[in-house]
Amino acid sequence: MRRCEVDRLDSTRTYWVPTVASPHRDWAGAPGCRKGARFIIDSRTMQASRDEFETFDSQLDCLSWIMRHRADLNRNAPEASIRAVPLDRWLLGLEGV
């Protein structure tokens, strides 16, 4: 896992991130958001974020992290499913909804 600065990532690799989509308007995990708003989980705060996140080198690493922290994630992202998604596809809006 590494702290992410998108413009410094190697474009020839696939990076994975834990993502969540807001299940309804003004969701407790991101107050004031709209239904379906997409976020990446910040591994330090275990909360939904748009610009503070870490990347994982493989889908397995990302899924393992999600499973290890599922209690905190359930508490900070209630009613939502956390998914491991390729960062490039998330940034393009192709995944994470």
C-alpha cells in the first residue's frame, strides 16, 4: 500500500483501491452527498474520501485489507458495500457505482 499522488503513478501498472458508493442521499459516511456519489476509502481514517487514499499493488492485497478492516469500514461506511476496483477505471467513472 502506498500514499497516492495520481500524477506520479506508473501508467503501465494497475493499481487497486477500496471504493464505496453512497447508498442514498445525505449518507452518514459522507454527509451532504447525493445518492450514488463515489468515494475511495482512506486507509488512515477508514472514511470515504475523494482525494486522500492509498493504492494497492494487487486486487488480492486490496481485498485482504478490506477484510482485515471490515469492522471499522462497516462503522464508518454504514449500509454500503466496499469494493476493490482498479484506480484507472474508477477515475474514468467506469467502476465503483
